[in-house]
Amino acid sequence: MNDMKPITTSIFTFEKLIEGGYVYVDKTARLYDLIRPPFGVYFLSRPRRFGKSLTISTLEAIFQGRRELFEGLAIDATDYDWKPYPVIRIDLGDKQARTTDELMEVLSFTVREQAARFGVKVTANLPHLQFRELVMTLGGGKKVVILIDEYDKPILGNIENPAVGEILQVLKAFYSVVKTCDEQIRFALLTGVSKFSRVSVFSDLNNLVDLTMDARYAELLGYTQDELEQDFAPHIQHVAARRRWTTGEVLDQMREWYNGYRFSKAETWVYNPVSVGRFLDTGELSNYWFETGTPSFLIKLLKSGRLTIPEISREPLDELAFSAYEVERVSALPLLFQTGYLTIREVIPTTRRPLYRLDYPNMEVREAFSQYLVESYTNVEKSIVPAYLRRVIAALESGDVDRAMQTLRIFFADIPYDIQLSNEKYYQTIFFVLLRLLALDVDCEVRTEAGRIDAVVKTATRIFVFEFKLQGTAEEALQQIHQRRYHEKVTADDREVLLVGAAFDPETRNLERWLVERL
């Protein structure tokens, strides 16, 4: 296997990737479709570490006319003219700013740095004026290309900062240059993790084309199944030999752990590139992508009470429900979808717009995110969580609700008191996360004609219908199941049905009592 090309998950520069002889999954056919006439201004949202920076770097090399780097790639066989253009590349991914003054300094420094590459000196004082001056100067002779990576980093880094509105206005003025200098621009692309509404950030960019859910570019980032099997074939065979698995077994494990991301109506599923690279390098199944950075801003929003974990298995959602959001009104679904913790599982056609059902994309995200939530919401040490969860699943599978609930009390006993969520929704969320971590079939707030069931949990032989009460008793919870006939939704199933009414003590924040009834 000495002829295998090396794999890297730490190099995001196209030139270094090609000249270093690393594996490169050829995406240039799609890039050619993007950059040929008619020219435009584009936006693309994808999760972190999904190849946005490499895509920006590849476009930079194309627009610099560096055809020698693309020998043998798809774009080399097209009629692209390889005319060089001045490329202004702005990367905000590593820029930190907590105030508007700091952000203006960062933007100003970045523009001056780009200007120095072309031997240009900008004289304006404000960053958006400097940016405009640079574009107008370079665009005097030939049109320019603008590539902005991680446009939203200053916003996400300040999502709870009272000054986020002022920071937003600075960015809004800065990005408006892409519109005001339209005649001088050959091509522009802005990428980021989140997709803020046009009113928030891009109100002046009415010429912006959003590629985020465009089916034509669904596979632009991430690896398709064909790309995985073709470009990484020697590495897959190498892992199979090391693990004493068949090639098919390796592919099955990779599909379960790292595939499953879907960004449009098209039935195009892609793998996480970081996780693929790390797994094929080490041969070990692990949570590689998640370990590259935890969603701390999401956890802060959840703990503050501004967000709750969505019931991702409930009725489908309209695209507008999760496609964009305002800084002032952050909601869970768009954040979790755009950051990669949820993905499109099913598209349901309607006479108007399609509906979307969301879910975790794969084993890595489901396991890692759920475990991170458990660790963040409780004081139970991460190392001992799996042992407790195994007890819960064993108890539920055997129908021993008492043993399962006694084990769950351990988690609720250590909920920090700084979490100000004194409602049933909070405890239902913890319950939901724990059971999803167990890979159980669990739905929350299941709709019936008479209301919503708090939780339905299914094992191979049993179905559990749960109702929780914070300001009430276990008897009242069980009575509600009967009064609203929650159990009728599942009685047609051949499995044994158990009804569980549970009451939480608002003072101790723990399970106080529960009653079980077998049908």
C-alpha cells in the first residue's frame, strides 16, 4: 500500500494539497458550472470543517489563472479561459472581536493586508470605505473577484453579546460593498456556517444568489458515496486489512458513522470530509468532526432558556421554519440544521412548498451531541455516562421501568441550579436526549387527536408511553394518558404497551414518583 496518496484534514490550501500529492476529491466540475457566464454574487452555508475554506482556496487558484495546478481535473477539460483576475480574499474564521471598535480594526487590517498584496494603499478611515476603495482601484483595469470565508464568525462569536446588534451593522456596511461595486466585480462568494436573513446582514445585497439549498450544488462540499469508493479505495482496503474486515464491512461502518448529510430536496447524501479522512488514517471509529470544536454557543443559548431542543421527530417543517433566522430571534432548528447537528432526513412534496423532516445525520453526531448535552446539563462525569445508560437500556428492554427510572434519577440529581428552566419542557428534553443517546426509538410530543404525548419510547418488544408532571402527581400524569387516550395511537402494535406517569419535584429537580400500568 505504499502507493497510497496521503490524506490530510489539516491543509485547506488547494495549492499545498495538489503540490503535496494529497488525495483531492475533484469538485471542479461543479465549480466550473458556478463560475461560467452569467456571472453572479453567491452565498453558501455549510457546517464547520466541511470544506468551505478549501473551496474558497480552489476558486482563488482558478481565478488567478493557475491552470498548471488543475492538470487532470475536470475543469481542465472544459472551455474555461483561465484569464487571471485580481482576487480579494477575506477570511474571518480566525478573527476575534468583542466590540464594534475591535471588529472595525480587524476588518481594516484585513483590507489593508489585501491591498498590500497588490501594491495598493487605501486612504479611507472606515473599513467599508477602505474595502470599496480597494475594489474600485483594482477594478479600474479589470474586474475583481471577491471571496469571503466565514462571514458570520463575528456574529456567532457574539451571539449572546449585548453589542451583537452594533456588530451586525458594521458587517452590514462592509458587505454592502459587494453590491455598490457590482460593475467592478467578476464573481463573488460569501461562505459561512449560519444563514442569517437578508434583512439582518444582506439587506443591501439584493443580487445575492443563495446556493445553500440549491440541489445543483448539494454535493459541492462533502463526499458522495461514489467519490468515497473511487478516490479512497486503497485506503478503504488498507483499513479492511488492518481491522480484518471485508471492504463491505468498512463501507457499512463508514456509512452509519459519517454519511447522512443532506442539504437540499435532491436525494444527495454526503459524508463529513474530516471524519472520513481521520477514520481512514487511524482505522478507528470515533467522533472526529465533533472533537474539532464543540457548539458552545448553542449550549449557552439552551441553558439560558432562549432555546429548547426541538422535537426533531415530530411533524414536518416548512423550509422557511429553519432556512434563516434573525440575530434578535435565534431559534433552535435553523442553528442545529446549519451547524450540522441536524440534517434533512425526508422531503415531503406538497402542492406549495415541500416539507422537511429533520434528524441527526449519523451515529457520530447523534452520539457525540447527545453526550455533550448530557455532560453540559448535568454534573455526571462523561466517563461514567455509558455505564449508566447501558443500565437504562437493559432495564427498558426487560420491561423493568422501576430500575430504569431509578438509574435516570442519577442524572437529574446533579442538574446545576444555574439552569433557569423550571418547566416540564426542560425535564422532557433531558429525558429525550438521554434516550436518543441510547439509540432507542424515541419521539417527543407525539401528536394525537386529543393532544400531545410527552414521549413514546420503543424497544424490540415493548412500547412505553410517558407523561411528565412538574406541578402535579404521578397519578395525574397517568390519568391524563387515559383521559386523552394517548395509548390508542400505539395499541395496534403487537408489542407490549406500558403507560408511565412520572412526577418531578420542582424543589429537588428530580424524579419524585412514577406509576406504571401494563396494557
